[in-house]
Amino acid sequence: MTDRMNRRQAIAGIGLGSLGVAMSASRAASGEAPATSTPPTPVAYTLPPLPYKSLEPIIDDATLALHHDKHHAGYVKGANAALEALAKARETGDFALVKHWERELAFHASGHALHTLYWTSMWPGGRGESSPTYPTALDQAMEASFGPREKMLDQFAAATKAVEASGWGVLAWEPLSKRLVALQVEKHQDLTVWGCVPILVCDVWEHAYYLKYQNRRADYVDAWMGIIDWQSASERFEKAAR
Ligand SMILES: [Fe+2]
């Protein structure tokens, strides 16, 4: 997720974009040729500036400054360090610490992604509740998904209060069922980076390989690498990177 991502794009990106998967499948079924474009150049993570000076009295200025300048900045630094370490591992072929650095990447980049969303989920005194274009598409989607607005707000607040230990309350678009959902996110990494869109996935639950490979997961993965559908992956990428 980039710092330039606006609120709408960011919210839409949460929750592992199955939308891209569905669109790719429909394009493949229609025989439509995959689109081509120049892929974006990877950039390092950067700390976005706060979009306001203060959220007093709801959030005190000291907390806001510490949260943004120290905690969020730490996630940015950690995510870039993990990317650098993984690049070095690819260069040297030494993947002994791959598990550690993948965890580091997931933890820090998810922290960066969610904090970027957090800052743009607030505005001094709030805004937009009485939009001149009411009902907005979001208003309509909330009503279709939750019923009256108050019910959605009740569920979101209750779910957020009940998050076990550290975590997040998240309102997300779930494209497979075409509805908004309120989610509790415990911790925040779970070895993914929020906002990512999956391009290629390999199932390593035992049900995917146990009859043939038993406990030899590595053999299954090595064999699986030879049956990848790069055409479908390219189509998903084209959609995701647009
Ligand atoms: Fe935080």
C-alpha cells in the first residue's frame, strides 16, 4: 500500500482482494487477452504526514505526536529493514532467516498500512456524516450490509471494544459476498500485509497434499512450482497494479 493511497482505495484494498481473483476468472472464461502495462516501480515505505494538526480534545496532542512520530515511524523503518534483509537473502541465496524476516515484514508493513488508514479515518470533529450527496454509495452499502446506520455503528463499536488485547476494529468491503463487514483484527500482522492483493497462492494446508506427499510438504511445493498458471497471475497483477 502506498502513502498516496486515498481513503476509498485503502478501504477497498483491505481484506485480500478476492475481487481481482473473480475478475481474472471472468476474463479468462471470456477468452479476453490479458491487458499489458508498465508495472509500477517499487518504492520504499515512507511515513505520511498527518492530515491535520490536532484531534483535541478526543485525542490529546502528546499521544497523537508519539503515535505518529515514534510508533508509526517505527513500523516504516522496520518494514524497510525487512525488505532490505529479504533482498540480501535473495542475493546471497541464504534463506536461513526467511521465517524471521517474513514475520518482520508482515508485522511492520501491516502496522504501516493500518496506521496510514487510521490517520485518514479521523478528522477534527468528524466530517461527512451529513453529506450533501446523501446517501453516498458507502451509506447505501452500509444499509444493505447492516441495516439501519445505527446498527452498523453499534456492531462496529462493540466489536472494536471487544478486540482481545492489542488490535483494530475494521470496517471492510468483502468482495465475494459483496458486503461490508465489521472485523476484529487481533495484533495486526498474521503474516500478511493489510491492503495486499493476492496474485499467486499455494495452499499448504495438509489437505492439499497429504494423500500423495504425506509429511513431505517441501516436495509438494517444489512440484507445485512447475504447474503455476502465470497467465492468470499476470491478469490478476494487471488489475491490482492499475
Ligand atoms: Fe497504533
